[in-house]
Amino acid sequence: MTEAIISFDNQDQLRTLFGSRDRYLKQVKENVGIEVVIRNGQLKLSGNKNEVARGVEIFQELQAIVKKHGHLEDTEVREILEGPRYDAAPASRIKLSENARSIEPRTEGQAVYLDAIRNNEIIVCTGPAGSGKTYLAVAKAIEAIRREEVRRIVLVRPAVEAGEKLGFLPGDMLAKVNPYVRPLLDALNDMLDFETVRKYMENDVIEIAPLAFMRGRTLNHTFMILDEAQNTTVTQMKMFLTRMGMGSKIIITGDTTQNDLPPHVTCGLTDAATRLQGIPDVGLVKLSGEDIIRNRLVRDIVKAYDDEGTA
């Protein structure tokens, strides 16, 4: 057990740093995994060596903001908890509109991913949960629409759990496929306001479709994203790739450790990553646990499963 002490000038600084109902304090404790005791204007941190060192670093950064500005914003706390930002080159920054915030790679791996998207027509990206595969792909798709580089976005996912037989489900096509494309919709709604998303979908600028419905189509000037591609077969992957028309771009993302296919079925994502090597204008990117930007526990969980060799 390691301990460390951080002193504060006054109680007002502590109250500001802790936030309403101690929410910032709780976020730090949950994110880092330390115990915190407050006594006489001091914080005593306890935990393992790495946790305490990280806790001291976070509290000192928050303390510096409070001293300088007299207050804390939720975004400031979140960014500090997520860890040091990758020093992204201007070319790596995704600008969705004049008034919107820029989306930037937070790790070197993500910067490589965005560079591959910029320089290739087909990109295959594998990596663990939380590494930004889907989020950055959607951001680049919206940027391409805003720059008029493409005319539409098509977001695709295999509906493995329902065997891609969606007819028995209630509602229209979006209602049927909604459970499978929720992460794509979440990314859209995080980057665009509700009215813009609704307008794009009503005007067919953004289309969401199950993989089975892509058969027989040719999509020109389209930004196509196939998410959860580890759940495609080799035949399905070939079908999707050959939908590509003139002026289009394809991004294929997936986590090969979370394959829901039957044991005897070859994974289309793994197969494609092998087959497409060396083809011009095809970028292959593999993200790792170092690129995970969710709660630190996600990184630890992924590592624990990788260490055990389980899928």
C-alpha cells in the first residue's frame, strides 16, 4: 500500500475541486481506483504505487485549474481523467463545422488510423472495444459530407443475432435494425444535433442498413462504414467490398476477439485483412489496448482477457 498527501490553500479550493455532491471526487476515485481521505485541508491518497501516482497527477492538474480560474468544468475533468492528449498534427484534426469542436486523435494509433483514412479508398481497422474505431470513422464520414467529397453516408452492420432475418421484428426498417446500429447512431448524435441527423436521414443523405440489404447494389460517391465486421463471413465481406462504386470510400471496423460467428465459420474481417495486404489504396490498421480511451478499467479488462488467451 502506497500513500501520498496533497495540501490545499483553503477549503474553498477543495469544495470547488470536489464539485457538486462530490461528483468530481467520485469520478477520480472510480477512474483511478484509489482511496481518498480529507483531513485539515489535505488529501491523503492510498492504493497501489501506480494508482497513487496517477491520482496525485490528476489532483494536481485539477488544483492548478482551480487556482487559475476559480472553477472547474465537466469537460476539463473528463479530459484530465482520460489522460494526456496526443499532440495531433493539424492535418489529423476533424472539423465537422465552423462552430463545432474539433475531433482529434488521442493516441498515436488513432493518428495512424486517420492518416490511413485520408490516404486510402478502403480501410480495414481492427482493435479492442473503446479504441475509437467506429467513432473516428463516423467523424470522417460527416467531414466528407460537409466538404462535399461524397454525396451520402451508408452505415452498415451485420445482424448476426437475428440471423439477418429481420422481417418478423415490429416497425419499419430503422426500428428493426436499431438495436444493431445503436453505436453508429450514438456517434452521429454525439457529433450532430438531433435536427441535422433527422434531416440527413429523411433526405437519404445518411442511410442505415443491415448487411443483408446491401446485396446487388452499387454505391457511387458514398462513404460506406461496415461496423462489427468480425461478425461477417468471407462471402458477406466480398459482397460488401464489391458494392463500392466510383468516388466512394469504405471503412471496415471490428474487434476480432469478439466474434459471434459459429466456430466452423471463417471470419470475413480476418480473412479480408490477409487478402487485401499489398493492394494499392487499401490501408490496414490495427489498434491496441494503448488506444483505448474509455474508463481505465476497460483497458485493464481487455488486457486481462488477452493475458488469459480467451476470446
